[in-house]
Amino acid sequence: QVQLVESGGGLVQAGGSLRLSCAASRSIFSINVMRWYRQAPGKQREFVGAITSSGTTNYADSVKGRFTIYRDYAKNTVYLQMNSLKPEDTGVYYCNAAVSLEYWGQGTQVTVSS
């Protein structure tokens, strides 16, 4: 089992930045892919971005050029750097880890005021 804990959410004004963290209970070197999702109030959960064990990243069109995912193997942590935040980025952000099964963190709230 992989346990994931997200942190770093909060309240920020439009145009500001936040860095979210996803701390894993085991080495992220052994995790095939780690993904970020978000869910806005009244909407379905949507894909934000992903990073593979080889370091390849991909992002949803809505965040491309503003968000960056990177890893710190020594800390067993994946980060989501969010810049130029917009009110529509508001939601609960979840970390997902895919091995033989998929595991989810509890989420961290991001609120972007206009």
C-alpha cells in the first residue's frame, strides 16, 4: 500500500502562486506514475498533470504553461508548482499514485480569490 499526504493548499489572490506537496510513504522511484487531480465545487474531478518514474510530465490544457510537476526522491515527495493562479483553479487538489493499484491522498484545498 502507498499512503499519500497532500499539503500546501490555502487562500491566494488571482495571479499568485502556491506549491502543493504530495508526500508518499515509500520511495517514489518504485511508483510508475504520480498524478494530480482537482475537483471544484459542483464539478467532476479533473486531471491536472502527471509525472512518470522516468520523469516525463504532461498537463491538462487548462494549466499548461502555468503549472509544473517535479520530484524529490530523497524526500519521497512530488510537488505541484502553481503560478498565475486564476479563480477557476479553485478546488480540492488530490495526489494519485499508480502501482498495482491506484492510491489517493485526502486532498488539499486551494482557493483563488478574484
